[in-house]
Amino acid sequence: MNILNLRPVAHAVHNLNNDYDMRIPQKFLHLGLLGIVVIVASAIWTMITPSNYGGIGLIVGIVMLLPAVITRVVTNTANNRRFQVRDGIVDHANLRGDEQILDIGVGSGITLFGCAKQLKTGKGIGIDIYNPNAGGGTPDIFWKNAHKEGVADRVELKNMDARKMSFADESFDVVVSTFAFHHVGNEESRRKASQEIVRVLKPGGKVLVYDVGFALNELEQVMRESGFSVQRHGERFSMVMGEKSA
Ligand SMILES: C[S@@+](CC[C@H](N)C(=O)[O-])C[C@H]1O[C@@H](n2cnc3c(N)ncnc32)[C@H](O)[C@@H]1O
């Protein structure tokens, strides 16, 4: 089945009052606030002097505001898609209910909690470093969502870098990740994170990762080098699925 042939999102997920919105990166927020100051100052300047500089200031202020506004519009538009991706991952994970699941760059928990709902005796662990410029939210938002989704007893959150995990080898049955790999860093960082995923996955375990295509090349390559069976769907946005030989 092609993961990009995603099923419609059940309306129930929107009624939980959960908060999975991606956050505006802090650097864009700061730039935007400065933009507002520039716009207000330019407007006052235009009122009290006859010069043209007020108009230039207005344009500069608007340009400074744009990254925050564009991010907000794009992330709002993408929300439905994010629920579809999470449901697609849950479908493909095909969980029995006793698995140990790891979510890399878990953010506010959307993907981990979708998986955790299928667990009976298993556990879902999310790791994140909560980079304020990566839009992933906060531990507080993670736990609020965990309670709203009814999975707080089945999940854990660890402040841990994907490039250097403290888990023992072969700890997890399933590793998932959504929209996080492009934030992990450059090619070398993404390769390190990929090697860590291979290390902590049990024999026969599955990897299901979705992100912008360019950010998943290293993961695909590292899994192939490690003898995984690998499938990849999509180019601009890709789903990479791997299975470690048993
Ligand atoms: C765009 S958010 C995606 C969050 C969530 N997976 C989702 O789909 O909503 C990316 C997350 O990756 C996290 N992240 C970035 N680099 C990381 C690293 N080296 N290790 C762990 N998490 C990282 C960021 O802090 C952020 O919370």
C-alpha cells in the first residue's frame, strides 16, 4: 500500500481539543515583533514629518513580519495532512499492542500518541531537545495532549538528542518520526541520527519516517547499508519505511 494514499481523517480527532499546531520559530517571532515596532514607528514618523522615509519603513516592517505570517498560514493549512500522516503510520506499523515504540523529535506528540492508542502492555517513548526554532512545542504541551488523548499512562518523554541516544542496543520494536529529520541538522547529523535508529531497533523491528524528501536520503542509505529492506514513497515529501532483518 502506498502511504501517500492517505485515508480521510476521522472527525473525532479534531474534537479532542488537542493542540498539535506547529509553533512559529522563535527567530521569526522576534523578527516579526521588531517588524511591528518598525511599522508603528514609521506610521508615527509619517504623521509628524513630511518625509518619504515613513513609507520605506512601512515596507521594511511588513517584510520583517512576513516569515511569521507565512509560517502560521502554512502550518495551519498542513494540520489535516499531519493527522493523515499519523494515521498512515499507525496503519503501517500494524501494532500488536505490546511494542516498545520510539518517536524521534516527538514535539507535541501527534504521531507517538496515535501509535500509543494501539498499545495495551507496550510503551511509547518520545525524545526531543525542544529547539525553539523547530516548531515542536514544549514538554507541557506534550503532556496536556497525552492526557487529552488518554495515553499518558503509556508514554514517556525524554530530553535526548537523536544523534546520541542513551538507549541500549536493540531496545525498540518500532521507530517513528514526522517532520523532524530536517531539523536534526546537516547531512552528518542526519546520518548520525540514522545510525542511532539502526542501533536501537530490535531485529525484525520497523522504521516509519515522514519528512521533506531531501532530509531522508541519509536514513534510506544507512538502512540499506545495514541490510534493511527499505521502501520509499514520494519525492518532495517522502515516507521511508525500513525493516531490520530478524
Ligand atoms: C517540526 S517539529 C515536529 C514535531 C512532531 N514530530 C510533529 O510531527 O508535530 C520538529 C521537532 O524535532 C525536534 N528536534 C530537532 N532536532 C532534534 C534532535 N537532534 N534530537 C531530537 N529532537 C530534535 C525539535 O525540537 C522539534 O520539536
